[in-house]
Amino acid sequence: MPVYQYDGKSFVCIDDFHQYALQTLAKTSLDYYESGAEDELTLKANLESFKNILINPRLLVDISHIDTSSSILGNKVSMPIGFAPTALHRLAHDEGEKATAKAAFDAGIAMCLSSYSTTSIEDVALSTNHQGILFFQLYFNINREITTNLLKRAHASGYKAIALTIDAQVSGFRRKDHKNKFTLPSYMSFANFENQELLQNLSATNSSSSVMHNLLNSADHSITWEDLAWIKEISQLPLIVKGILNAEDAELALKFGADAVWITNHGGRQIDGCRTAIEVLPEVCEALKGSEIEIYVDGGVRKGSDVYKALALGADHVFIGRPVLYGLASGGQQGVSAVINILHDELQRNMQLSGKVSIKNITRTSVMFRK
Amino acid sequence: MPVYQYDGKSFVCIDDFHQYALQTLAKTSLDYYESGAEDELTLKANLESFKNILINPRLLVDISHIDTSSSILGNKVSMPIGFAPTALHRLAHDEGEKATAKAAFDAGIAMCLSSYSTTSIEDVALSTNHQGILFFQLYFNINREITTNLLKRAHASGYKAIALTIDAQVSGFRRKDHKNKFTLPSYMSFANFENQELLQNLSATNSSSSVMHNLLNSADHSITWEDLAWIKEISQLPLIVKGILNAEDAELALKFGADAVWITNHGGRQIDGCRTAIEVLPEVCEALKGSEIEIYVDGGVRKGSDVYKALALGADHVFIGRPVLYGLASGGQQGVSAVINILHDELQRNMQLSGKVSIKNITRTSVMFRK
Amino acid sequence: MPVYQYDGKSFVCIDDFHQYALQTLAKTSLDYYESGAEDELTLKANLESFKNILINPRLLVDISHIDTSSSILGNKVSMPIGFAPTALHRLAHDEGEKATAKAAFDAGIAMCLSSYSTTSIEDVALSTNHQGILFFQLYFNINREITTNLLKRAHASGYKAIALTIDAQVSGFRRKDHKNKFTLPSYMSFANFENQELLQNLSATNSSSSVMHNLLNSADHSITWEDLAWIKEISQLPLIVKGILNAEDAELALKFGADAVWITNHGGRQIDGCRTAIEVLPEVCEALKGSEIEIYVDGGVRKGSDVYKALALGADHVFIGRPVLYGLASGGQQGVSAVINILHDELQRNMQLSGKVSIKNITRTSVMFRK
Amino acid sequence: MPVYQYDGKSFVCIDDFHQYALQTLAKTSLDYYESGAEDELTLKANLESFKNILINPRLLVDISHIDTSSSILGNKVSMPIGFAPTALHRLAHDEGEKATAKAAFDAGIAMCLSSYSTTSIEDVALSTNHQGILFFQLYFNINREITTNLLKRAHASGYKAIALTIDAQVSGFRRKDHKNKFTLPSYMSFANFENQELLQNLSATNSSSSVMHNLLNSADHSITWEDLAWIKEISQLPLIVKGILNAEDAELALKFGADAVWITNHGGRQIDGCRTAIEVLPEVCEALKGSEIEIYVDGGVRKGSDVYKALALGADHVFIGRPVLYGLASGGQQGVSAVINILHDELQRNMQLSGKVSIKNITRTSVMFRK
């Protein structure tokens, strides 16, 4: 039964976890998680973009056996839903990324760890006994030694891929964070940058505030498509290019050797007023047709039916961001597991209700757009 | 005069009955009746889908004599509005399905009884002295003996047709019911399954809760279009396929011998985010053009003009679900009769106001879409 | 200065008069005036339909002299705005239709008197010393003697035209009136039917309530286009066909000798869910192109710019209904005059702001539709 | 850091300044600044018109060096954002136009002074030591001596261009101003008309109220395109035609010698229900393609991304009106500077986030319309 009980409440959908997080997390943490850039138009558009897509059921099909399994970059997963990289999980729950990673591992799904995690690359890997399907998200630091260090540590800890973020060379302007003068609480840290002389040198003091400032301002503004090869060479891992928003850049990713493109507007946190992943998806699929490259999306996914719609429009994998944080805020690992269970139940139920017995059965004709 | 007085209130439109039900029924009953699946997008779309369709009157026509009569599967009715199958009428009023059936019979319209009625097939038939135009709605049980038993009883009690539900092999996820842990009150039962050893065997205890759980989980997930013939053979009755949502499945229904297709999204209770019956209707009419098969719709019908619009777009019959329950909650049989009277008055008035003297006069040019 | 002072308040736009009426009139009167049919979708659409039409100014034009004058059926008017027939003016102000007619006369504009006025045909004519540009609106009574009587009296009193209402053979269903059991207060009457034995014979008693009931139910449901000739013959006046909602009926009006077509949905009071006059206007203009017949519209006109838009889309004259009643409720004749002044000022200002010096300058290219 | 502190508050976006102005300015001043004509539909449309335009980023571009500089009529500016003429700055802050002009000068951007300023042409020029990039906005007075005087003074004080307003031969009707009987407070004046015998002769008294009335009613209604040449001859300055709302008038401006067209609906203060500058921009660009004439827009610009979108659609320069007044109300010159800084930061950030290193990089493919 996809009903989760916690703190005297029943949770039956992602919105229940959202409401719980809104009521229990500290305001500055919530603002950090919840904010989109500027007027938050893109943030809202992400949620809206699924509503105009309709599932088109084909019925009286034998649905005795439903299989939601899939794969991502050669790794078998229980369903094509993974965890997008989100920063600072310990703001939501003390166990932070360890809880998240264990929940993903238990469910047999992929998790992409943020560069800005509050648990280190190594500790996250260890939390799943190096058995998790972990990817590492990279902000390309202007100091190549730092970047090299991160890539090599990810490889050494058994991560399965690198996801290079290309849409955040500067931070989107999230107004509340600036008004809050948001910074990391003193009892947590940017775990991947602890004890790194290289980074500390950038900072006059060693406070988390100044480390954060330095990190956010240490992106290499000069990198271009030509640099993808270097990342693959250093990491020896498949490379996902995360931040694609049109066919042209998707084609460049393919040309320069990416193994996957990740269509995203960064949860509405970067450009305010751009397309949603779902809006971009069809043109990217068309552009990459016939290639082996994989296509991922995120942004606004809150229901199993949202996943279904993205798959139908051509996505190979669908990632969730804030729902993971909402789950984490609702009981730690068990909350995250509950989020996964609910999404799985919703995806499976929608497959049953529309006559699809496997992920491959979900195709372009499985959905239509409301006129 | 289409004004109904009850409990010190005046009822002049279906919404008045709705408001009364909202104020007087128990919360768990209301939640069961009112809920749609998940975010209830489809539930809302059903109501919205009529608003963009406009009646196009042709005036200075002699409207001295208006005839709203029609027929369904060879049965003469006073108007092309029938009762869709809805479960558990005794939640709304102690007389339950008997009151509903008698009101339908008095008005000379058709009623389709739900498998999950709180009054048995036989008792409902008896309430109209076997004179009612009754159909029986079937959930195809995985135990063919149970299914056979239901079909034979319907035939024996003089039901005129079987409506096979194809869109509910699993239940849509209605969140409130899960939070409420909704189950049948102990003083009522799934009347069609009482004293059936077959079904009780599925259940560890004999409580209505466990019977309900078993019923909802005993659909045969393996049935396909090929099984229509078996139903017709066992029941010896015309077969309506209920749950059609596109031209392709409508064509299959025709091919496999259905006598009618019923376009519905199950009152927004199954897939959340699919088309409305009204949106689907034109393509189904186009696909079935030239055949003898009848076309029914339901979903969001709250006014005589909604019926008019559905007829104009090609429906042969229009069914109402929740309005019947609202009427039942507003005085039992007399409330249901008042609902019928108001819809009849509205339909007739819109015919007068648009220069149509018979149901057949209402054609595709009688409506247009707002751009 | 288009600012009207009354009862300690400043009125600068029609909405100010509306607000005043809402605050001061009796609820049953307000409900009668304000209501639309059923869900009032058409009522709202009338107001909305102007918002998507945009004025396209052409500037640096010499606007030293602005002329808003026009004509209607050969009668010169100060602007192409007239008073649509609305019933029961004495509900708004004790002077009723006399005040309305005098305000129209003072402004040099046309007024169409309702059959259901609370001042008689003769008294209204007298109030303007038989100098007003008055039309008479006709509900075609099943008793031809009554109809003949009305037409002959209108002719005898110097009315300039007959406007035959074709969209109200039965009343639209306005819910509040039915809940209110609305009827005429005892101290006023249907003045055109006073002392008429013919009508009284229809009624068991002589109360205004029963007269009203009889009137509303005495429309001749059998009249057709063929009857237009009879009306013209009896009245010896130009004939306006009021209630046109598509090109087909406009063409029939032309064919059967109408001098003007009046596109209207009866203020949203008849069919709920039909097109607005503004939506219908272009196709009627296209259908009647090249003929001498005049084209009028009403519905939702609340600003001079609404008039401008209707003229640009092809209307020859624009009528206002409720705004007249709002003015009447705000000081009687002087309130109605203020409504006229404001609309004239707004029309003139919009002509100045868009470079049009005469009504004829306002053409199809003067407006565009927002995409 | 684009965070401005004032009066105990943090300002991070233009809306923060707007909110502060709403809370601190006198009601009549606010109403004068904030009002649009009539129902304020155009006022709202201006803000809405940017929301449907989306930025289309191209990523992994070297963004190490961002250049926001541009030029206007041969004058180099730090960014293509200027101050639109708005009247009566001293209503917002005692320093009035001096503060505004100094902030523009400090930022290296252009400012267009209103004819109806509360600081004179000469004093504004002096406030920037005659180094500012100042334009003068002209209402063409019916008394040519007054007009000549203004043009010669602008030239003598080093203004760089004349912007002839063509859309305000009469005032749009702003309802609140009429209800407020808005007039200038006695301790400020229409500084460009002080001590002018010519204008005082028009007025029975010398009160600011009567001067204002006279000014607003002294536009020359007879001027046409032919008069542009005279303005250029008298002023010996480049001429901007301000108030263009379609391709036809843009082409006439070009034909009659304008150096720039300014697409605007006057902040929604003139015609209520016309297109927005952003809606008109593409057709004007198409019409003027290949000419040297410059194209400006204003209306609803509240974010750097709005500027970006206007540039992408073909504008050479983007002007802001109310945001300047909101800044002025929030601390005078420093508030205006903060508004500039925030818009510059937003523009630059959106260029970085979308891979554009110079204004010229922002082209038609940099944006798309949401379907």
C-alpha cells in the first residue's frame, strides 16, 4: 500500500511530503531548496508543463505482468527514475546524502551526487557498500587541480558516470537567498572540499560562508565543448552533459563525445524565463534520432504520470530533485524510500490503467497534447 | 416549474443538489463520491470541457411542439439521458438503488446498475416491477464463476444490456479514500456478492472491509477484446463497452461485436490526465460512421445544455453519475426525480431557445467551438 | 469634464454606476437586472469578448475636428450608441422610462422601448414631446389582437421602428429570479398591457404577478420568417430583427425584408453558452455585404472603446442595456445623461487617440485581435 | 552585490522598489504614477507581454568577458537601457530630476527629460555638468513660440536629441486622477514653463493647477508628419518619434526624416486596449529593415531579462519609466543608481547564463515564443 505514516501523518503523494517540509524545515533552508530564479516563472512552468500532456490509454490488453525495470548507461535499474543532484542534503535531515543514497540503493535506482554535497564522495559510496548506482555531478572549477581531484575521487569510489553541469557558470539570482544572506550552518560543510588546501587558499578565512562564496565564484567561465574530452580522459567515466535546452546544443554534445544529454533548466533556478525540459524534449529526440546517446530530463516531476509522459515523449530516464529533499525532510532514509515507493506505484498504476506492460511499451502515441 | 423544495431549501439546478450533498453527507462518503484520481485534473477537465462548446441557435422556427424522446438499444426513453453506474447508493440515502431505479423508471429513462451496488440485481429489478430500463455494469472477476453468476442473474432479472467496464482493472488512486481508509459501513453490503461462497473464500474474514478489498483486487487482468464474445454468449444480452477513450479502441469494440461504446474517463477517477469524453467524441463518431453501433458519453454533465452539446457532437445517449447521487442525498427518490426534471426542463428549454423540435434536430451544426 | 457627482460620490466610468446600483437597489430588482441564464457563462463572455480586440492607432493625423455623429434607419443621431430595450425601468428609479427617454432625447440618441416597460408607449413618446428617436421592441403575442394593438400604438405615437425579439419565445432560466419568486411590485405595472381586456382574460386574477406570468407565457411559438411581412404591414414601420446569432439567420432576415439585424444574445439572459455579438459580427457583416440592411450589436458594452471596436468590426450602431439601468439607479434622468456623457467622452477620446475624425474613419484596420 | 539597503530594508529586484514606493508615497502621487487609462488593460498587458517570450541559452561558450556597452544616436552608453520621460519627479523625491539625471550620468546611460519635469531643462543639464546623455521629450504646443522656445533651450543646454510624443494629443483617461482632482502641489512647478509669459497668458490665474490644465489642453491637434522637418530645423538635433504602434506609422517616420522610432503605448496611460511595444516590435523591425533608423521600446520592463528579450526581438535601446520613479522614491539618487545596478546585473547575468558576451550577440534566435 503506497501510504507512508510519519509523525502522526499519512503521506500518499509527493505533495504530502512537500507540505510536511514546508511546515518543518527552517525558513532559510526551505528558501534555499524551494527558490527559483527571479520571478520564479520557470519554476512554475516546470510544474505546469505536464498538465497539457494527456495519457492515451489502450485497453483490454493483458496486464497480468508489469515490468518497470530499465537501464541507464548500462546499469540495470528497477525503474527509469533517478535522483537529480541537489546540494546540501543535511539541511533537510542530519543523515543527509547517506540516507538519500541508501534509499536509492535499496530501491535499485540511480543517484547523482552534487559537488556541493554535505557528505563526501567517499562517504556516500561507502554508505551503499560501493554497490549503489552513483553518478557524480561536476561544477568545473577554474582551478584544474580541484576539478581533477574531484573526477579522480569519483572514479576511485566507483561512481558510474560524471554529469557536467553547463548551465551554472554563474548562479541564477534567487532573491530570498540574497535577502537571507544564506550560508551553510557552521556544523556542516561542503564535504567534497574539506581539508583541501587548494580551495582554502582562495579564501581569506576558513568559514563555511567564505568557502561557499568561493565555490560559487570559482567556475571556469572559459570552458567550451572542446573540454569534454579532457573530463572523460581524467575521469575514465561516461560523461553526461547536464543543462541542455535545445537541439543545437544537444547535437554539439553528441559531436563532442557525450554519452548522455540531460535536458534541464536546473529546477527553475538559473534562467527565469526559458523552456521546460518537457517542452524541449521532442526537438532533442528528433535531433539525436539514430544515435546511441541517452536522453534524460528533470524539472517539475511530482507524479508517476509525469514520468510516464516524459518517457512517452522520448526520455530514457527521468530525474527528480526537490521530491527527494521533501522525502528526506519527512523521516530521513525511510521518507526518501516512501517517495520512491509512491512514484513507483503511480508509474505502475498508470501503466496498468493505460495498457502498457513494460517501459518500452510507453511510446509517442501513449500521450497527446491537449489543444 | 423546475423548482424543487426540500429541507427548507429551493433547488433550481444540479449545483444546488451538489451543495446540499456537500453540507449533509458524511465526509468519508462525500470523499468517496467526489474524489477523482491523484491531482483531480481530469475531474476538473470534465466540467471545463463543455464551456468551450457553444450552442448555435437557428430562430424563427416553429417550436410549438418539442419532443425530447429517444431510444437506447431499442428501448424507448423520454429523453436521451440515463444514469451511469455509480457504486454504493446507500451511502447517500437509506433507500439506495431502489430509490434511484424508481425515479428513473418514473421518468422513463435508462439506468445502469453498478456491480458494486448496495442493493442486489434482483431487488433493483423488483423495485420497478421489472418494468425499468435497466442495464448491468460488470467488473470482470478473475473467478469466472463469479462473473458468470452476475451475467446470468442480470439476464434473469430482465436487464436489457451488459456494460463491461474496461478502464478499471486496477483502481485509480483517490488520495482521500486512502487517507480515510475508506470502507463500507457495517450496516450495508456489496449486495450482489452477499452469501456467495465463491467470493467469501477469497477473504479471511467476512467483514465488508475485506470483501471490498477482495472485490477491488479480483479483476481479471488478462482479459482482452477476444473475451467480449464470451460475455455476450453467457448473458444473452447486448454488450456495451464502457471506458473507450480513442478511435482505435472504439474500432476494436465494433470489430469484436460490441453493441455500443461508452466514452468515459470514469468520472475522473482512474487516469488523472487523460482526455474527456467530449474531447474524444468527435474522433470516435468519425471512426464508427456508417455502423449501427451506439455511442454514449458521460463525465461532467451538469446541465441540459451539456447534454445538448454532447448530442450535437454525435452522442446517441448521455449519462450522468454524481448528479444522481446528489439528488439521492437530497430527499431520496423525490430528489432524484427533481434532478431528472431539471435536466429535462433545461434540455427542452435549450431546444426551444435554439429552434430544435426533436433530438434528431440537434446536429453537428447546432454547436461550435469557441476559438 | 466627464465626472458626475451624486449622493456624495464621483462617477467617472460605467463601473462606478454599476457599483452604486449594486449598493442601493433592492436585491430582487438587482437580481432581475443583473442575472444571466443558468451558469452565467454568456453573461461573462459578453464582457470578456472585447478584451481581446485591440485598437490600432494611426497618429500624426489632424484631429482638430472630431465628429461622432451618425444615423440609424434614416434618423440623425449624435453618436452611434443607443439604448437597448430593457424591462421594468421603474425598479431602478421612480421616473422609470420617462427619465430614460428624456436623457436619450437630450443627447440626440436612439432609444428602443421594451414591451415590458413600466411606462406606456404613449407616455414615453409624450415625455419627449414626440421628438425622441424611439423604437418599439415587440414580443410577438400568441393573441394577434394584442400584437396588432401594440404595433398600431407604436406607429400612432411616432415610434420610428419595430424591433422584433426572436430569441425569447421562452424565457432563459435565471436562477435567482426563480429562487426569489420574482414578480412586479404592486405599485407598478406592465404599462403597455394595462386595461387590456384581451390580456386580463388570460389571467384568473388581476394581480401583476399573474399578468407577468401570462405575458411571459403568451409568446407565439409558431411564428417564422414568413411573419415578418405581417408585422411590417400592420406597423407601417421599418423592422429590426433582434436576436441574430449567425450568418444564416442574418441572411434570412435580409431575404424576408428586415431593415436591420440586431446581433445579440439578450444580455446573456437566454441561452447560456452561445457566442457573443462581437464574435458573431464579422460573419454577419460578410454575409450581408453589399446590402442596405443595417447591423446592430449589443452585449457587454461598458466603455467608449467597446463601441469603437464594434464599429470597427462592422456594426452600424451599438446598443447598451444594463448601463442605462445603472445610470437610472444613480439619480434618474441626470444619472442616465451622465452615462451617455461618459460614453461619448470615451468614444471621442479613443477616436482622438487613434487618429479618427469621424465614425466612418473607424474601419476594419482600426482594430486587431490579440493572438 | 546587487542588494541595496535603505530604510532598514533590502532591495534585490525592481519589485522591491515598487513595494517601497507603494508604502511610502502619497496616494495622489502614487495614483498619478501608477495609473493606466480606463480599465488598465494595457497597463497589465505591458507586464504580461514579456512572460510568453523565453530565453534560449547556448551553453559551453567562453563567457570570461561580458560587454554590455552599446550606443544610442552616436552616444556611447554602458548598456542599452535608458530612462523614458516621466513627468513630475519631485513627487517621488525632493531632488527630483536632478537626482535622476545624476544617477543616469554616473551609470553612463541615457535619460530623456519630460516636458513636464519639475526641474528645468537647464538645471537638469547643469546637474550633470553638461556631460549627461540627455534627450528632451516634446509635447508640441499649439503656440509655436512655446514649442520653439523649448526646442532652442534643449539645444542650447546640450541635449542630444528631441523625442516628439505623438500619442498624447489628448490625455488618456486615468480614472483615479480625475477622482483625486490631481494637480501639482503648490511648492513645485512645471519648471520648463515658469516665468513664461506666453503660457501664463493662457491661464486666468497663475496657480499650478491652472497651468497644468492649460498645458494638458494646449497640444496642437493639427500637426502631421509634415511637421517633423520643422522640429529638426528649429532644434538642430536628431529626432525620435515616440508613440509608434504599427509598421505603417514606423514607415512614415522613416519617410519624414526621423532618426529613431520609439515603440510605446505610453505606459498604458493613453489608449486602453492596444498592443504592447513588445507585440509591435517584430513588425516594425521588419518594416524598417535595411534603414539606419534606430528602434526603441518601453513598457513593462522590470527585469534585465525583459531588456534582453526586447533586444533579441530587434530593439536597439530599451527604456524604463516607472522603475526610475520607484528608485527615486527609495532614497533619491542612490535609489535610482541601485535600480540601474540591479538591471545591469540582471542583464549581464542573463547574458552569462545564455552564452552571450556582447549586446550584438543577442539576436532573434536568442529567444522564442512559448506556444
